[in-house]
Amino acid sequence: MENHKNEFTFSNHSIIAYVWRGIIVGIIAGIVVSLFRLLIEILSEYIIERYYEIHTNPLVLIPLFGLSSLAVIFVGYLVKSDPDIKGSGIPHVEGELKGLVSPNWWSVLWKKFLGGTLAISMGFMLGREGPSIQLGAMSAKGFAKFIKSSRLEKRVLIASGAAAGLSAAFNAPIAGLLFVVEEIYHHFSRLIWITALVASLVANFISLNIFGLRPVLAMPKAIPFLGLNQYWLLLLLGIFLGCLGYLYEVIILDFNKVYVFLGKWLHLPTYFYGIIMVIIILPIGYYFPQLLGGGHGLILTLSHQQFPLLTLLLYFGIRFIISMFSYGSGLPGGIFLPILTLGALAGLLFGQAAHQLGVLDSKFLVLFLVLGMAGYFAAISKAPLTGMILVTEMVGDLKPLMAIAVVTFVSYLVMDLWNGQPIYEAMLEKMNIKHPINLVEPTLIELAVSDKIAGKHVRDLKLPKNVLITTQIYHQQSEVVSGNTILLSGATIFLVVNEADTGFIRELLMSHP
């Protein structure tokens, strides 16, 4: 009981307590992720330049193959030693906040940093943003351990570190906060938004000092407004992106079966699947070096050059398939930026088709590139607010926000009608984590009283026997909860639960009836 009292004291601290924790998390995560981003940019530029040299000097293929092979073998040993560094890392962060996993923060931090730097830099179609979120979260977990924080505070700091990681990776502090609330933590509270926002702003400040004030995907010219009489095109674009997003999710969640087949055929252990990626990426780099990497350079190229419809279709097909192979290999790298790149290509495909049909002026193609990124990401992640704000922060232009909102909403709706799941939650389920039902680790969690339970007496809630609501806070007034307590909409309640049941209890009390 004393431990729960210590946990609860954090919730009663003044706003300054949240702020200074957020500042420290932002500094640590900002430095780690900015260095991670810088090394990837330097190494990626070097590798891709070598691919461009192949046509003038074919012998360059030999050192490229050797370097890439050595890199993936080394990364394979890192993955073998700690499987928690595989892939994006976002599902692992979600799993930790739900009490399902508890990775060694230091092992994940340095191995993900090193393995992610090497894997993403080899030209594979992987993004740095997922790993950046995990690096930020593990940095914050290390800080939480250093200050001997309670479990409640540790979860808040981990979520804030994740927000800071995305902020530093994309120079998008508001999107970092929204992504954590909408996709990772699934709960908006005073504890989270203050700490996470401060951490995101500080991490972004550090990143801006290193990479400059220019937005990550600054468009070469102003994005034009689309006339209201053409908004019907946005509805069609949203439907198109929603269907493509569902297709992406269906394939990527089962793509590991391809690697299982190839691994058995080649007698490769799972941690060396990256060798297959080396074989696949070499011909792509030879014929289409412009398509290599996460896609940042390609998006900028698409924004100031016009491409024929068939070329865009070819680029989309190649990026779609190779992105699946890249992520399915288990190398430390994410799908965040590759999703945005596919969205940009899909948006341009739609815009170019509309232009050739005579219903859209070519000056609007750059707008459809931006709309494609937002809508495609919103559909796959099922995080429409994050998609809207992320893209506007990345391009540095708020003018198309209305059009972005329409497309993201429609694509999200279509994805929902297909019964698509948030991609990172679906990936977490695919991890097949065994629920530790015999492990009893009581901890304190805080939730906002949702419409589902507002107005009810505590005694009327059908809670598991090992769950206890201790306190309700409303308008800064706290009360000890009893069976006769009426839960007030918008109030914050604190519950003692088994840590492994955290995600289940949140879903039970926060989901729609």
C-alpha cells in the first residue's frame, strides 16, 4: 500500500514537476534521436551515391554487396542477442505501456541505435521514425530508473520519451504529442499532455539547432487552394487511400510467411533474414537508385518534378513490394516514412489521373501529394489527428488543412468499414506475447472518466476482482472512492490493477459501449 501512496504523490505535484521531467526527457531523447538521425543521413547519402556510380563503374557493386552483407550480419547478431530491437519498435512501446513487456532499456537503446543506423543506411526501404520513438521511450525509461520513479510515473515518462523521439525525427512536436495520445497511450490526461508536450518541444528545439529551421518536407512552392466545387475529388481520393491502406495492412501483417518460406529454403535463421534483403536491394539500386531509402528524397523530388502516370504507378509498385520485404526482414527499421512515401505516390497517381481526365489542373498535383501522405497514414495507423498535424508540420504549410481533414476522415472511415485495425496494435497482437496471468504486480494507473462509465456508481461497474478504484479528482478536488461514489464525466480516476492487465482495463473502461 505504501508503494501506491508513493505512486499517487506524483499526480498531486504542481505543474512544475511535470515540466522539469519533460525538459530532462526532451533533452536526453532529443540528443539521442538527433544523433541517430544525423548518422543515418550521412551514411545513407554515402551508400546511395555509390549506387549512382554503378553505371559508370560496375565494380562498385562488389564493395556495396560486401558492405551491406557485413552490416546485416552484424545487425543479425544484435537482433539475436535482443529480439526487442527488431522492426519498428512502436509495438514494443505500446506493449510496455500496457504492461505486457518490459525490455532492458540499455540493451535496446544501444543495440537499436547501432543496428538501426546500419540497417536503415544501407538503402533498404525502412524509416527512422519508429526506431526514433523506441529510442526516445527507452531513454526516458533509463531516466525513470535513475530517479527511481514509481510505475505510474515511469509510464508517463516512457510515453513522453516516445513523443520526443517522433518530434526530433520529424521536427513535429504537436504530432509527437498527438501520436502518443492517439496511437500509443490511448488516453489524454494532464499527466501525459504536459510532460509529453514539454518533452516534444525541447527535443524539437535540439533537432532544429542541428538540422535547421526548414521543415523536413518543405515544398518548393506554395500549395494552392482547391476550389470547393472540386471537393468531390477529395472524397474519391479518401476512398482510394482507404482501400490502399487496408491492402497494405493485410499484406504486411502476413508477409513474414514469405520470409519463413525463403528462410527454410535457404536454411537461414530468422535473425539473418536481412541477407535476403541485400540480394533484393542490389538490382533495385542499380536500376532505380532514386527509390532507395525511407523515401524523404523521393518525396521532395516528386514535389517539384512532374512524372508520367505509368512512371508513378511503377514507382508505387516497387516501393510497395520492397517496403514489405524490408520490414519483413526483421531489421531494425520502421514503416512510418515508407508509408508517407507510398501515400505521396498514391496521391500523385490519383491527381495525375484526374489531370489526364481533364478534371484537375496540374498546379494542384503538389496538393494531392500532400493529401496522399496524410490520408494514407491516417488510414493505416487509424490516427487521423496525427496524420493531419504531422503532414502540416512536415510541409510547413497550414493552408491545405481543410482539404487534409476531409481526405483523412474519409480514408479513416473507409479503413474502419473494412474492419482494419491500427497497424501498430495489430503488429503488437502478432508478437504473440504470453499474458502473464500468474504474475501479480499491482500498480497505479490513471484514466479519464469516459461517457461509457460517467454517471454510474462505482458499485455498478463490472470490474475484475483484482481492480480497485482509489481516488477521483474533479476540478482539482479529490475524493476517496467508495461503492456509492458517482463517476463524473471528465474527472480523473486512479485505479490499482495488476500491471499486465493495464491494457485490458483501459479498454474495458474507455471503449465505446
